[in-house]
Amino acid sequence: MIKGLHHNAYRCRDSEETRKFYEDFLGLRLAGTLDISETMTGRKTSVLHTFYELGDGSYLAFFETPDRPFAFKPQHDYDLHIALEVDRPTLERMFAKGKERGIETRGISDHEFVHSIYFRDPNGYVIELAAKTAAHDRDMDPATNRARAKLDAWQAAKLQMADTGR
């Protein structure tokens, strides 16, 4: 049985710049580091793996791997973003904090089930802070929100478009 998320891991350009964003700006505690000098297959390497603790006991983790090229590129919100839950006062405080520090800050966006703000971290990843609204639990309940029916309709429309060449 899957109990929950332990961590998500991403590449980073520079561990200290990443720490400044996640610990100093967002307030996530640097909870652990692994200095990896050899892979499980015996290859020599130089990797630092860092873990930032979230309030539920899960982690955001990053790998700085200078000897392994990685193409960092700006991500569109639809392509890749990391959404972290906060309460409404924290959302408003972080929005102001981002603007004050000159960090790219967008929002507050009303998605009906959450209100969100967006930052870009030093690696180019989009970080969303999301505060649940009163509609959240209803909107995220598959017993009433027709999630499966909407997915099935989406799939059928894609097939129809493919069949008609549109």
C-alpha cells in the first residue's frame, strides 16, 4: 500500500542557490544531505542530494551533479510545476515577500478549488503556493465532480479529432 509521498527529486544548478530559495525564502528546513562520491555500480561521481522538509513530513529533494550535463530550460506551468499547500494568510504574505525580494511572482489566481501564486526558483522550476478554498473538498471529490466522466469525454474527443484529421 502506498502511504504517501516521501520526496520528489529534481536537478539543481547550484545547491546553495537552491537552499537560499527553499530554506531562506520559502521557509522549508534543509533536513538532509547525501554527498555521493560513487554510484551503486562503482562509477566515481560527485553528487550532492539535498532534502527540504514539508509540513506533512515529505520532502522536496534536489541533485547537484556537475559531472552529468542537464538541460535546464524555462518550464511552462502546464509542463512542470511544484504545488505546495499553504493557508490564505501565508499565500498573501508570500506574494508580498516575493514582490519585495524581486522574485518573479504571479497571481493571486482563482482556480475555484484553490487560490494560487507562482514563483520561479533558481533552477527555472515553477513553484505554486496554493490555498484551499471552501469549495476544495467538494471540487476534489470524485463521487460528485465527474472526474472520470470528464476524462473519458476528453479521450473520446481526442480520438474523434484524430479520426477526422483535425
